[in-house]
Amino acid sequence: MTYYKITCVFDADWSNLYPAIFGQAQHSYSRVGDLGPNVAIYGFDTPQTPADLGPLVRVEVIPNP
């Protein structure tokens, strides 16, 4: 599984931000809200190519959630 940590400099509306980053890809794991309003972790069975939304939204691959 490949995990992606998304960090924003603003309080994110994940229902809008997730499809902007990952499109229609369906995640197998998610951790949203308990890390703060501007951090989320999503896991996918296959590697994804997240969209680059610029310096206000950082997407990084992490080994474990």
C-alpha cells in the first residue's frame, strides 16, 4: 500500500480537495480530522500520481500512517 500525507496551510475542505488531488481514485485507507484540520493521510493499493496544487498544498509519500 502507498500512503500519501497531505498538509495544507489552510483548514481544508477535504470533500473538495481530495478529488482535486487524486481525481476519481478510490482510497483504501484514510485518516482525516484527528491530525488537525489541515492534515490528512490517504492510502491506495496502487501508487497514484497526485496533482500538484502549488506551494499551499504539500503531498508527500510516507512509509506508514
